[in-house]
Amino acid sequence: MSVEEDLRKLVRECDQSRYVISGETGIAESQLSRFLNGQSLRAEALETLADYLGYEIVLRPKPKA
């Protein structure tokens, strides 16, 4: 699963509406709607959304094969 897929799943499973998430994160409700329907979000918005949901996005090297 991608970071975006994971975040979409978390947003759908949380108890907050897009309206509430938008108000608390500053991400436009229309942008959240498009995101939930498969469009991308800017990296800054992804990080804001992850933080709101209680997660962090971490980059780490891939293990060598």
C-alpha cells in the first residue's frame, strides 16, 4: 500500500467528517474530497493530514536485496 492509500483508509475510518478535518487542518474540504476519490495531495498536505490522524510519515532506506 502507498502512503496515500494508507491515509485514505485512515481518513475513512476516523470518526471525523471531511468538514471537521478541513477546519482543523486547513486543508480545503474540496481537496480532501478529491484526495479520497483518488487524486494526490501535496506532500505538505499529506504530512498535515498524517499528523492530524496521529501518524508521521518516515523515509528510510530500503533494505538491500
